[in-house]
Amino acid sequence: MTSSKPLRLGIMGFGQTGRQIYELASLSSDISVVAIADVGRADILHYLLQSEAKNPSQFRRDGNFLCTDRQRTRLMSIDTPAEMPWDIFEVDMVIDATGIYGSEAAMQSHLSGGAPRVLIRTLPEDNIDRVIIPEINGDTADVRDRMISAASPTTTALCFLLHILSQQFVIECGSMTTVHAYTSDQALQDYAGSDYRRSRSAPKNIIPNGHDAGRWLGHVLPSFAGKVHTSTLNVPVQEGCLLDTTLILDSGSVTAEEVNEAMRQGAKAYPSCVSVVEDPIVSSDVLGSDYSLLFDAKGTLKAGEHFVKTLGWYETRGHAARLLDVARLYANLDQEMEASS
């Protein structure tokens, strides 16, 4: 941001991603989290934050406030977006980190409660103004946008992979499977839900699912609209995800090492978002990473003339960092509009 005035941020949902957003924001002088809406008790929310934070002692609780040396954040016991009076906190933007309020109606509830702009951490369910990954399609952002998605951790990792490789190679189509840690909306034991497979126990099973990344990919990378099939395997791992992508290239002469070198150059172009690992890492090695994509150079394979298989790693903390990047992007647009008026 170009101004000394911090962005006043509200957060809906203080689960893992919400806590990561708060922790990362607390390290930045340009963002102040002024309010958090979550149904949990203040003392338990504080306890969970400290249990995961890299420097837990910096986070204190004073009644219904979370405090650091730089900011004081009101904790509100709120269950749905419609209940939250964002206007009394004079927020500039709300990040809905719940992962469950991705509909236009839910986002409108945030706006009706006084949020000038709402950013969701997931792919949307229906209508939205923009799906934004700043380093890829940030130039399409419009100051008039009110309902925004920062995509999802999986979608963002895939977009960086495709964006970087497509600058050097012609990609005809592809297939992506994310080998994904189980999520908080899955059942610990077999429990009847809305979907047959997701009704099975998450810690006991590998559970195939679809993934909406393919549906929304064209909103970030228009040239890939309808060209990449996406799916999920939820596995009995609590954290850390693997992006398994097979691409069909136009040229049959591209080698696995040329793909790796293209990703190494791409990592230099996006140093805060993408990194290349040369070591034989596993999922627990990526925990705590702020990158959206850790490209696994040892996982690149060439099959036949045109097929290239790649592996990449990520976890939710990297997505929390990208959510703050989106917030900063729109704050800068607001400041530019104010300066020109």
C-alpha cells in the first residue's frame, strides 16, 4: 500500500485460515484487523491462535479483544454474515474465511451490514464480480468490484503452474488431481451427509471428489477455459496438499528438465508466491510455507512425446498470504481513486 493509513480489515470465521490471516496481518504495518466474527468463545479462539502461531506470546486477550503491541481486535460472537454489524467498525474490507458463505446472497449480507467490499477465501458458488490472483490477473481488478474471490489454495497453485509454463510452452489441455488433506466439513466417523463418499470417515479413507477449479479457471486464465479437468482425493492427512498435474504439450521435444527450468525462472519472477524444491520432500515438509506453490523438481516426468506430469505442494498458510495480497490490491485502487478525485 502507498499510504501510511492501515487497511481496516474484518474477518468472518476464525478457523485455521482465519487465524493464519490474522497472524500474517499482525506482522504487517499496512493492515489492521479491527474485528473478527466467529461463533466460538473468545478464550478458546485465543487458545487456538496461540497453539498454532509461530510466536504465540505476541497474542494476548483482554476480555473480548485480541491484542498485540500494534492492534486491538474485537471478537464478536456471530454465526452468520447477516448478523454482523461491520459498519460500526468502519472496515474497508471483510475477508470471509469460513469457506461456507460463497453465495451471492451471503456476500450481499456482508455488504448490507456495512462492509464496503467482501473477499471470500473459496471459489464462489454463483455470481461474483471478480476472481483475482494479483500476480496473474491483478490488472483486471476494478475499484467498483464489491464481491471478490481469491480463488482457493488448489486453484491458485494450479494457476501459477499453468501461467508460468504457458509462457514458454503451448499447453493443449490437462488434468489436475489434488491429493488433499481432509477438511473440517468432513466427518470423523461415517455419518450420513449430502454426498455418498463424503459421508465416509475422513481419517480412515481416501475419498474421491470433484473440484471446481476447472469451472473457474478461465476467470483467471482465459486461455485455459474448459481445457483442464480437475478433481480431488481427500486423504487421511491433517495438513499439506499435493498438486498432481498432467499436461499435454503441443511440442513433443520438450524435456522434463526444460519444464523444471521454466519453473525455476518462474519462481524468480514470483518470489513471494512460487518456489522450486530440489529435495525429495513430503507433505509435512511444506507446513508453515507462505508460498502458493512449491514446485517439486524431482516429480517431473515425461511420458511419450507430449505428456508431462508435474508435482507441486501447498498448504493453507500460502493462501492466507494471497488473501492479504488481494486486500492490498484493492486498497491501492481505492487510494488511487481518492487521489484522482
